[in-house]
Amino acid sequence: MHCHYLVVRETYMDDEHARTAYGIAAVIEYDGCVSVMQSISDIYPELAPVRDLVKCCNALDLELIHLEEIVEDFFGERV
């Protein structure tokens, strides 16, 4: 199954503050619909590094089974 990877922007709010974080989603298109196969939320507070990771995943045609390991290796922490 061929996945395409996308950057996901999320806003987290509490009573006084809001913060933005970026994650990654693996999606497939089938029968005219897009399905999210897996997503990893809140992996980094800046867009550029997550966008770079997504570009690499798509360029390398990364298999979905490797997504968590790649994110962990790229950012150096457990997801």
C-alpha cells in the first residue's frame, strides 16, 4: 500500500494559552476518498523540520511500518 505523507498543524489550548505544534500523517487515496492510515501528533513546535521530514518520507516512498522509527530517529526522541 502506497502512502503519502503530510504535515499536520495542531493548536493546543488551555485556559490562558495556545500553542501550535506540527505532526505527520500518512494517508492513502482510495475510491475517491482520502484515509488517514496513521498520524503522529505534536512532534515538533516548528514547521520547517517536520516539512523536511515529510519531503524525505515522500521522496523515499517510506513504508508505513517504518514511520514511528523514522520520526524517532529524525527528532531523537520517543514518539
